Amino acid sequence: MTTQRDSRHVNAETSPTPLRERFYRRERQSIPAARAFARNALTAWEVGDREPDITLCVSELTTNALLHGVPPGRGFLLRLVRDGTVVRVEVHDSGDGRPRLAEGPDGESGRGLLLVSALADKWGVAPRDPGKIVWAEFGRLGPDGVSG
């Protein structure tokens, strides 16, 4: 008896993984690296015309974590989850404080969250020990990745 060998690579993905995550150190290069990581996942998930909005929010949330949420010597975790027609972006950091929207046009901080608030369908902050998770959700994705 002979067995046929499967010609596909053993570790080849047959369908896009619905969870992607990566840890980043507290350094400037982490922001463009996180954007590229997100862009690759979103392309694989075929999220359609929501990709620029999601990528911009990844940039804003990771920048906030880097500037305000990550103590020296630590880093942050970027987690992306696709669940049917929803993409959820989470940025986990170990810093104190709770992010909030800018108050008034001259607010020194929180302007990035104004963008997140405008682009995401929902966003919020959840506790983490230590630190927090800042998240944003983007829905209205059709099964083929096209906004509906």
C-alpha cells in the first residue's frame, strides 16, 4: 500500500486566521510596524473599503499607547480579531490612566481618540491587570469583505 503525499506545504494557511496579535516594544519604529502588520491582516481578511479607517485607528491607538500608556522598559500588544462582519482592534498596555476624548479645539491630548470615535462604529476602554485595553470595532463588512 502506498500513500499519496499532499503537495501543499505543511504550515500553509488554508483560510485567513481570525485572530492576529503582535507585541511591540516602546520605540518609535513600533507605530509603522503595527500599521503594516494591521494592513497585512486586513488585506488577508478582505475588509474592503473599511481598511483605511481601521489602519488609521490602529495608528492612533498604538501611538496613544506608546506616548501615554507604556511605561519605560515595557511594550504594548496589538490584537486584531475578525468575527464575521466585525473587525475588532485592541491595544493592550500596562500603563495607568484612562484615555479620554479631547475637550475643546485646543485640547493637548485626546485628538487621536476623536478620530477613532469618528471612524469606528464603537470604541471603549476595558480594565487589564496591569493597565488597560483600548479597543475599537468596525462592522458593516459583508461576507466578501465589502462594506454594506
